[in-house]
Amino acid sequence: MSDIPFDRMWDDSSYWLEQILNGKEIWCQFTFNQELKVENWIQQELNSNT
């Protein structure tokens, strides 16, 4: 994780990327402000059996 260039990625990446790389299935919705920074977010873990 320390090698991932979060500073060169969209702001939302730091919210979900590690979880995905660890095998979680999630759904996220992000709201960005005018500076393209995450202002609000919703996350739901998905059930892999559905």
C-alpha cells in the first residue's frame, strides 16, 4: 500500500482502493466539491453470494 501513489490519483481512491485490493466487494457513491475533493461518501459492502 505504501507504494500506491494516492497523491496522483482521484481523492476517492484512498477510501476504497485498499478494501478492493484486500478482496472486499463494495459499492461506493462519492460527492466531490469544486476542488475535486471528496465532500461526502456512502459505502456499502456487497454480499458475494448474490
